[in-house]
Amino acid sequence: MIEEILPSLFRVEIPLPDSPLKSINSYFFKSKNRNLIVDTGFNRAVCRKAMNSALNKLEIDLNETDFFITHLHADHFGLVGLLKTETSTVYFNRPDSEILDGWQGFDQMFGYAKQNGFPIDELKTAFNAHPGHKSTPHWKPDLKLLKDGDKIQIGNYNLICVETPGHTMGHTCLYESNAKFFLTGDHVLGDITPNIQGWSDDQNMLQYYLDSLSKVYNFDVNLVLPGHRSLFSNYKERIDQLKKHHVDRLDEVLSILAKTSKQAFQVASEMTWDIKCETWTQFPTPQKWFATGEAIAHLRYLEDKNLVYRETTKTKTIYSLKKSV
């Protein structure tokens, strides 16, 4: 599906096989000098086929095209290595680039998941079934790293980089103040909630995310161009909804811990999820992985607010409600 949103700006829907998200929005900016593609889809044949079809229909020459990737997840980054040419510039952010540079596999994350109660026999299944693992690029292209406030001029559009850590450490959006559109990647989505995961004791990803929502709240935005699903215009209302969602989530986690101390995996199993399964045991293992990561992010937030405390041994991490004195 190709949709012209504004003059010389198109939304291209790229399918995402094996992902509950179903598809990603790739945005094409056309101009006389250079073109720009924002986000690409998985490194999968079906994504490449959809991308090639859109390039042909829009008559876009990859030799005259640059790329902007909002963040490191494979549904956004995965295909760029196969699309870029020797003349292409790939714009990216420093925090996510450093994660790619230092990547040593999933072992450390698996160890952390096991510490937080994720059953060891499901870990390998989760890894093998993870769509991001199956669809990552074979190599990382050279990147031009941008920071908050940097600009990309493409045709009549002046795109301003806005760092919005939370969904990933380096997640970056693009704001056009004259046309009043905001290309939000996975920071603000219209009818689904961005997944905020925590896989480190050193990071408070939910705090980062809520701060990033506040950072962009007062932007003058008439149209939101999200990474997934439909475009929307109720910008501030949607941010308010996302903040309330996480407040409700935090209250739910506190009520779960009020019963007894638990590991993050156990907390996730009692949280409310929008998935067509009657019981936690019926959840696909990758969805348990995402849910556990989100539970950890909320627990870490509550820990920093001094509402819960964490006890860590060599084999497990347990969270408990902090009792009032």
C-alpha cells in the first residue's frame, strides 16, 4: 500500500512476517536532488519485495536515496544494509549505534531474564522465535550519527531530529515545524502502546520514556506519522492516554506485589495484556519475553520511586512492596 500524505511525502506499508505488528510504515520523501527513506522493515524477502515494488512505482533511484532509521529494532533497521548504495547516507543515533557496536549476542540478556524468573527451558525457544533475531541485518552499514536538534533538509521539508529515549536508548523522531507533522517511529503510536522493556538494573527505561513524552508534548503537531498502523491527529490526547496507561500499569504492579513478593516473570504473568489467550501458559513464548521486559521496566521505575525494593541473590531477583513506616 502506497499513500501520498503530503506533496512528495509517501507512506509505504511494508509487511512484517511473524510479527503481531503485521506491518511497518516506511516513509518516502522525494526531491529533485536526493530522496530520503525513513525505516525499512525486516531483512526478509517479503519486505524486500514490498520495498522494491514501492521504489519502482514511485520511480525512486536508490543511488539518489539516503536513509533515516528511527531506532535499532530489526523491523526498522533490518533491511537498510541491502538497500543502501555507495552514494547513500544512513542517518542514525549514537546510543543505539553503540549498542550495535558492542553487541556480543543474547547471552547476557538471557542470564538477566533467568535471574528475573524466566524459565530456562523457554529461553532458547524465545530466542529462536524472536522475529528480531531472525530478521536482523547481516552487517551494519556505515552510519552518519545525528543528535538532538540536527536537521535534514529534503526538498521543501526541514526535518529536525528529536531524541526520545524509552522504546530504545537512542530512539529519534523527526519533526517538521512548518508542515506541522511529527514522524514518531515507535515513540507515539495511535492505537497500540509502544513496548517499554527493561533488561538492565542500570537503566530506568520507563522513566526515560515518560520524560520523552513530556519533552514533545507541546510540539505544534497537526499530523502524526507513526511507525505502525494509521496516521492520526489527536496528538496531545494520545500522549495523555499513553501516560495514563503507564500510571494504570504501575498501580496494577503495586497491587500484584501487595499480595506477596515476586520475580518479574511472575509479575508479568498476573498483569493485564491485550492478547487473545485465556491463560499465561497459552502466551507465545516471544510475547512472554516482551511482557517480562515490560514488567521489569515498571518494577525498576517503582524501585526508583522508593515504592518497591529489590533483593538479588546469585540465582534470582525478587521484588517486594515497600512497607510504610
